[in-house]
Amino acid sequence: MRRTLVPSSILAAALLASVPAAADPFDLALNRLSFYDRTPDPSPTRDYQFVGGCGTSPDYHQCQADHSMFANLVNQLGGALAPALMAPARTLGYNGLYFAYEHSISGINGDASYWRRGTEGTQRDRMNTNNPTTVVRDTVPNQLFVSRLHVRKSFPYGFELGMQGSWLHESTIVALGLDIRWAPFEGFHTGIGYLPDFAVRGAVNTVVGQQQLYLTMVSVDGSFSKQIGIAGAFTLTPFIGGQALWIFGDSTVIDGTPLRSSYRECPRRHVEFQRNPMTNALEGSTLVCDVVAAPMGGGDDSRNDMVFTAARILRGRMFGGMRFRYGLLAITAEFGMDLIAPSFSSEPDSAGSPLGRPIVPTPASGPDRQRITLDDYRQWTISFGAGLSFH
């Protein structure tokens, strides 16, 4: 048990030490995922379109959260930071220990507006405008690079516990994770030994230290593998499996206009409740400023705060890979890809369509909402790693 303490204690410290302190291109900028144009978008899947900044001169239009952009950004970011398997179904044995450095490359839709607007970009991108709500990155790579430290410790009866820490390159985004794996059909070397090893695993990764986003990825997977000995000196172990991945993304309160001060423009406020004039039923509430010091022609800045609809996304994935082992050295390569389009879970309307939060006060004719859609993008991930495997 003591052997696990040193890797466990240095894992988070090593990751945090490697993360730059300044804003990097893939740091989040969720305040840019907003719009103010209320003209219907020509696309049949979107109700509104982004046409520029919000809450700034000369028009001071109120910032509206673009829930579809947020959901798509969370979907692909969560897929890149999802728990990695990088192991055959066979565990390390009765008292084994595995410690490795791993690296993943995940595809993203870099041309999409949610990546170009929702991440900080380079210094050159930010110099293109003085308004931080209108920054659009010139280019976004179509891949995300994630480095990972992975520790696994085996126990009797085919159980194995793991811990991993991940860092998204060119960002300050760090995720920590835990997993538990059970291999019920392990250890048959004679008789039915021709059957492959089989294991099931549950894992969770969560992003830590981000002020704009709470992001957690939960996965359940099953895998098969078969160890092949070669010349009595090394082994090859191919493996294959499937995974159900749930992505939970929740935004904090996002300031759509970071250059303005909500407190300075509205130092005191009170709550006003909206009630149905016929039934007196409570229908909502609004914060109203007692003292307004907003710019000429604009409402107070408190109305430009945004909260995105919580993203609850389900993904179905498959993976396959190969492990090479010689002595203590273990080298693993893996490829994973979505099998089906991601599905979004939110509050349905009467027709069963997923909807977001109301984006304007409810009019007399009924709720005015923004439809949330996910791109049919099948994300792929290539992973490779090298480590020491003690049996």
C-alpha cells in the first residue's frame, strides 16, 4: 500500500506545476457565447444568430446566452478530457502497481463558432478588437492535446483501483479522476484459458480550478483482451471494448460584459416577483436596481449576467488498442471513436423537443425559448503511453 502513496501525492502537484499561469489559447471565454439579435436564423435548427458583441456602445443590447454554443463546446471538451482506459482487460495481478505517462489527441470541430468564440485565442486574436465580447479567433486547430499521469493499483479477486490527472495543452484546464475495474474472468490459463479476459470499469473525471465551468465526465465500459506471449521474453495484448460516456457541464454566472462593473452601475437592488394576474400564481422573479448608474442609452450591467442551460450529454463510444510489455516496461496505444451522434438531455416541451432556459421574459403568448442542438460530430481520440508495470 505504501508504494501507492508517492505516485498519488505527486500526481496533482506535477500537473499543476506544468500549467502556465497566464491565459492560454484554449482557456475558456464563455462570455463570448452570447448574441443580441432577435431575428430568426435562416437555419431550421437555430432560433437566433450571433451578430456581434452585446452590452456595449453604441446600442447596449442585452447579452443573451447562446445555449447551443455552450452545449457543443462542453460536449467536445468533455470528450477530450474523458477517462482513458489504456489497459487490457487483464489486471496487474494480486498486488501489482502501474505508473505511466500518457498522451491523447482528440478531434474537434475547430471551424465551429463555439470554439472560435468560446476560447481565449492568441494575443493576436485579442488585439483585433477592444471589445472582449466580440473576439473571434482567426483559426482553431482541429485537435486537442491532453497529457495524463495514470496510476493503477490491483487488489485480490480481480479488482483494480486507478487515479489519473489530465492537463489540456495550451490551457490552464486540469482534470482529476478515479476509476474502479473488475475482471471476473481473469486467471484461466488452462482448460477454458482460450477464452479472452473480460473486465468492466466505472470511472469519473472532473475539471478542477475553473471559475466559469463545472465539468464532470462519467463512464462505464466493458473490454475484452487476450495476452499473447512471444519467445518467452515479451507479450502483446490486443484489447477491444465499448463505453457509455455521460458529460455533465454547468456554467457559473458568466459576466457577458467584463469591462463593465455591475456593482458600480447597480449598487443596490431588490427582488420583484411576477404573478399571474388571473390566478396570482408565481411565474418568476427579477432583480431591479434601486439606483441606476448605467451609461447613457444602456440598461444597468446586471442584466448582462448569463447562466447557460446545464448540459447533460450521452455518448456511445468504442475503442481498441494494443499493449506491448517487456519486463517492467509497458507501451500502450489505443484508438476510440463515437459510434452514434451525441444526445442532449434537457427540459422537453409539449412536442418532446429539447429546449433551453427562457432567453427573454415570458410574453403573454407563451414562453419564448432557444432550441438547443448538438452537432452530429463523431469525436475520435488516439492515445499512447509508456509506463512501468510492477507485478
